[in-house]
Amino acid sequence: MWPDVPPSLYLSGMCARGETADGRDDTQWEWHTGYCPGPAGWTDHGDQGIKKKASALSPVNKAVVEGCCPEAIAVEVRRVEAAEVDEMWSFVQSKAQQRWLWHAIDHLTGVVLAYAFGNRADEVFLQLQKLLKPFGLVHFYTDAAGVYGRHLPATAHTVGKIHTQQIERKHLTLRIRIKRLARKTICFSKSVFMHDTVIGLFVNRYEFGTPV
């Protein structure tokens, strides 16, 4: 104990650090990765914690799907009829390795319905289409990308940025909240698995409401 420091201040400093009066670490505190103290029992949110949660992710908003089936609920208030669809650019390791996020949102509420990862080829959009089938969508709003014109019937397809403002705003939210999606950033994934899992965790937790 320093001679010029009052004992009361010394004790309060130890308690703030989680130490007992005799200088030992409190059993309620432990040191986590990165040498940061935290309450014992807290989950490690590092790479290992993210990898453990990967198997719990779902690319489809199951809560909305269940609401689309009359037999699954007592009263059906509203079903999803139209969706905005768009693709979002990102990269893994370097900008030469592009990774696109394809996703669809409810045109009325802006709720994310489903998502898929891949390149910008038609087969990735077809994969997203399969994930959207349970919703029973009857209309799609997209930009002028050729992939949509090739795989969506003209009678159920409206082209124009004026109709995709909600999903464009969703892109901005994702780029702000997830640094891996920012256009100019020093934060990026070194593997496709971690890239897809981190973004999937965000969508599942904050868009689907899944406790992952």
C-alpha cells in the first residue's frame, strides 16, 4: 500500500478491478481473450464463439413463414404478397474475391424474408427464389439488372429504383452496422465461412429475431 494514498481509496480501487481486500482476484471475475476482465460465465464472442453459432443460423425468416400458413395460426392478419429484391457487394480477403449478398424484404414492412450468398450469377438468384417459395409471393420489385428479367414473369415484376428504396436503405444500415460490408474499410473476412456467418448472425438476431 502506498503511504500517501488513503486506505479507503486503495480498497475502492481494488474492488473496481474485481480484487478482494487482500489483493487476490475475485472469483466472480475472470480474464477473457485479449486480456480483458469480465464476469465469470460470460460467453466468449471471439472467432470460436461465432463458429459455434454457425449451425444455428437460418437463411429464411421462419416467423414470417409460419404466419403465411393459415393452419399454423388461429387468425391470419396479413400475408406477405410483394417483395423487394436486390444484391449487395462485398469481398473476402481482397476485392478481387467478390462476395455478393442477395436478399429480399417485405415491400410493405421492410422485414427481411430470406438471404443467400454467392457471386452475381443467375444460379444464386435462383437459390434465393427457392428460399422465397414458402412465402407465396405474387409480385417482385427490383432494379434493372438482367437476372431479374430473365427469371421473373413480366406480369409479376416491377422495375425501378423508386420501388426499391426500402431495400436500398437496408443496405446502408448493413454497411454501417457491419464493417465487413463497408466499401472502404480495413475490416474484412479472411474466409468465406466467417464472412457469411458473421452477416448471418446479424440478420438472424436483428431481422429474424432468432436468439443466436
